[in-house]
Amino acid sequence: MAILELIVILIVSVTVSNVISHFVPDVPVSLFQIAIGLILAWVFGVFIAVDAHWFMLLFVAPLLYNDAWRFPKRELWELRGPILGNAILLVLLTTLVGGFLIHLLIPQFPKSVALALAAVVSPTDPVAVQAIAKRVKLPANVMHIVSGESLINDASGLVSFNTAIKATVAGTFLLTDAIGNFFWMTIIGLIVGLVLGNIVSLLRDTFDRVGLTDVVFHTVIMLLSPFLIYWAAEDIFHSSGVIAVVAGGIITKILSDQQIDARNPEISVTAVRTWEIFVYLLNGVIFVLLGIELPQAIDVVIKSSQIHTGRAIFYGIAVWVIIFVIRTLWAYGNQVMLYIKNGEHKPDMKTSLTLGLSGVRGAVTMAAVMTIPTVVADGSEFPQRNLLVFVAAVVVIVSLLVATIMLPFVTKERSAHDFTQPEMLDAEVDSTSEAHKADLSEAQARIFAMQIGIQTLRESQRDDNRAIVYELVTRKQGTITQIRRQMPMAQTKKPLSDDSELRRVALDAQRDRLQQLLVNEEISPLTFSSQSRRLERLENLIATDKTYRMSTQWAWELIRRGLRSIRIWFSDETTDKVKKETSLAIRETSKAAIKKLSEHMTRYNGDTVSHRIERQNAYNLIVAYRYRIEHDKHLDTPQQREIDEKLRMELELKALNVQRETIQNLYEQGRITRQAGINIRQFINFAETAALAGKNES
């Protein structure tokens, strides 16, 4: 009963803190949560004994998994240099240099404890930065770098922290052993995360294919995934559960995005909202627990005859200054290196200060600090544990306060933008239907409504939205194909056609055009070889009738890209030249396929069912090839992506509104049952919600 009461108290505390934050938006909600924890400890005498292993499992694992799922992949690639540098090299530099300086500053800390403190305050907290950014206009690249590095530096920082803690517990610390242990835990944890992430994705795909598309079931699988991955990595393979959870979250997201699974947006919306609530509570509870834990650490510090309370606070502020200076100098050094390399964008101390201040410490730091054991291997107390917790808490609080106060002065701009990045998860559709007395089943009505939506998209096509229209039409055509494949034969009024012949016709045309490009010396043998292998893979997919990507295909794709990069590196060709030739090959082969398919369509001039099906299949393929051409020549800049997202949302909503009206008309005409109409309208409503949520990762 006490545990249940404690859970209720913690949840109420988080809720109250967010209510207060609503009326005092200029102060980060984390500070209110710490204050509430202090009140609970001092006034009501609440005390919680935190178990390190369970705390990491229950709090850190799901938080990191959620960060990995929401990770801005495009920005990771575009800003891969500064992100990976900040996330790995800066963390190691902060751990080693910061740990050495902390040991000099606080001689009471053994070297391993000083390194542990430096490592645990290395990870940044994008949630806190985003809360501050709601009222301060931070540069977009700064937000992307902080968001990007936060995920990876959580992993690298926590692995470094755990290595130092284990060395302290064991009573011996050798740098070579620590480095070896670091890489062992990292590599094994990475492998475990990738394998288990693939297994989770494979299971979800399998459940979808057999018709197990219950929303609650899929949501429960998603919620359980980080706990299972972390537990397996830590307890079975004795590796880094942190690395495993991050790797598992990233690979699960990548595999999910590869699926054309707009068939059940309800799973998408429900899972996203469930995770938002879950992470909302976890983040808040961590800071409330910190507030509850602080009085004990403060009490020990106050009663200590060796350390004065004021000196302990000074230590915390000094440690923050060390971390801040290292981060700022690192950011400035990066700018200098880029200026020397490219000769553009002179180094700017303002940008460096912004990056330094935006490195706010938060939930992950405090979650890790509270997992420090109370005793070491020989049974004695962990050296200076309470002081370590106290100093880390001061660093978190100071980083929040200084960022809140100083960032508006450094940027000199205020903003009403909300940098929260809701994402939409792709999902599968349940096409189960019941025709009753109506002449159209639920699946048939859905297909009909989507075809009307496609027609609406075609009528809305203009020069500035052609690529997006082709993209949306291609997606809807793929969804229609999937629905038809799952329909019972009794409900299929016309036979499902095999478009493999048309695909082979298009492939032959592409091969001929590719050969011409090589003969005319418009492309190099390297590009010809790469594109030929791509066409061979497409032919193999036709031969095996694969309509979806296998969960392991990502690995082969990464290997192929890696080998291709090596071939380019060893060849006389430049990367830019290969990119231009690849773009040319894609456009020209797609045009050849369109021309051949158009000629092939003239064979089906009749008005029989089979002729209409063949014409429709050919048209679907032509649209797919047109989309490839438009996508290849479409600009990919932040400004253009913002315009495209707006156009995409407008077109999706327009098509969905037409689909909703179509279903209403079918119901009024008595062609579908009332229940079928309700189910399809509910599906459209969820799709509309998902479209409004968007896939904005910028």
C-alpha cells in the first residue's frame, strides 16, 4: 500500500509542477519539481531508498529509447561532424580533462570518483533546452546539434560513468583496463541492441501479416521493448544496457520508417501519445526524486567536519564552470577548424557561448547519480557519495538557472516557437470487414474512397507540388494494393492481377537506357555497375514476389553503401561526380521506363476487366517512376522542406476530407453498413490526426 501511495504522490507532484510552470513559464519546470521534492522531504518526511539497477531499468532505459525513437535522422546526417564530435569526443575530453581538474579542485574525491562526476555531468538534456527555447529563439543548427548529441552523449557519458563507478567499487583503477572495459561494453551492447531491435521489428511485422493489429497490443510491445533490451544487455550479456537501448531504439525506428504502413494510423497516434505521457511522468518523477534525495545529501554535507556547506556549493558551481568552459572552447575550436577548411563563416564567440549555455544538464544526469551504490566491494562506504550527489545536483540546477537567465541576453531574441517535435509512427491497417446486406464490404469501400482521394490529388497537381502529389498518390496506391491482398477472395469482384510482367518491361527499358548512357560515356563504369546491381535487386524482388522489406535488409543496404564508398575512394572518380552521374542515371532510366510502359498500355485498348486492370497497373508504375524523377530533382533545403511539409499536409487533409464525404455518400446510399461507415470514418480521423502531427524532424 505504501508503494501505491508513493506512486500517487509522485504523479501528483509532477502534475502540480506542470500547473505551476504553466503560470510561470520563464522558469524551467524541472526547478519546480526539485522544489516540490524538497518540500516532500523536509515538510512531510518522505524518504525513498533508490536501488541503482532498478532505477536505471525503470527510468533511464525508457527515456533513452524514446529519445532514440524521436531522433532527428536527417539532421544527424547533415550535422554529423559536430554532433558526433560533441557526443563522443567532447564527452571523453570532458571526462578526462574535467575529471583531472575536479580531482585537483576537490582532493577528497579519488581519481575514479572525479572521473565519474565529470562523466555524469557530460550528457546534455534537450528537454530542458526545448523548454527554454519556447521563449528564446535559438539558432536552428544549435537546436539540432543539442538534440542530436543528447542521445549519443547520454550513451557515451553513462558508459564512461559506469566504468568509473565499477572501478571505484572494485577498489582499483587502471586506465588501460577502464578503456578496454569501455569498448567491450560498448561493442557488445551495440550488437545486443541491434539484434533485439530487429527481433522486435520482425515480431511486429509478423503480427501485422497474420492480422494481429490490436492497438493496445502493439502499444504494449513498444512500451516493453526498452525494458527487455536493457535487461538482456545488462543481466544476460553483461554489457552496456544504455548502448543497447539506444541502438535498439534507432534501428526499430529506421525499420518502422521503411514500411509503407499507413494502414492503421490509430496504432501510430496511440503509441506516440502513450509514449508522451509515459516520458512526461518519468522526466518529472526523476527531478522530484532528486529533490527528495537532496536533503539527505545536504544533511551529510552540513554535518561533515571536513567540508563546509558553502565550500560544497562552491564546488558545484566550480564544476559547472569547468564543464561550461570546456564545452565553449570546444565549440569555438570547431568553428576555427571549419573556417580553416572552408574559408566561410568566421569563428563567432556568440555562437560558442550559445552552444556552451545550451548544454543544460538534466534528467539523465540525475538518474545516473542516484544509481551510485552506497558501499564498495570491501563493505566500506562509497567514497564521498553524498558530496558527489550534492555537487552533481548543484551542477544541474546552476546549468538550468544560468541558461534560463543568460540565453535571452546572448541571443537577444525571443520566440514563441515550440521546439517540441512530435513524430508520427508508421503503422499497419486492419482490413477485416463484414459486408452484411450492403453490396460493398468495408475493405472495398475503403479502396473506393482512396481512389476518389487519389483523383482529388491528381486534380490538385501544380508545378510546385508535383513531387508531393506523386509521393502521396504512390503511398495510397501501395496501401490499396496491401488492402486487396488481405481481402477474402469472395469480396474481390475483380481478380488481383500480377504486375510482374509490366515491371519486367520497365526493367528491360531501364537496362537498355543504362547501357546507352555507358556507351555514350555519360556515366562511368562505376556508376553503371552500381545501377545495374540496383536493377538486379529489383528483378529479384519481382521473382520472389516480395511486397515488403525484410527486417534485416537494412544491414545489407549499409554493407552495399559501405562497399560502394570504398570503391569510389579507391577509384579515380570523385564523390560529387558519382552523385551527378547517379542522379542522371535515375532520371534517364525512369523516363525510359515511363516511355516503354506508355507504349505497352496501347496493347490494352479494350474495355474488359483485365484490360482496365492492366491499364491501372501500368499507370501506377508510371506514377512511381514520375515520383522518382521529381524527387531526384527536387530541392532539399531546410526552407524547401518547410514548404513541402505545409503542402503535404494541405494535400493530405484535402484528400482525407474527400474520402470522408465519399464514405458518407456510400452510407446514405445504403451501399455500406453503419458499422463499416463508422470504422472507416474512424480510420480517416486517425489518419487526419497523424497528418496534422506530421513527420517533422527538423
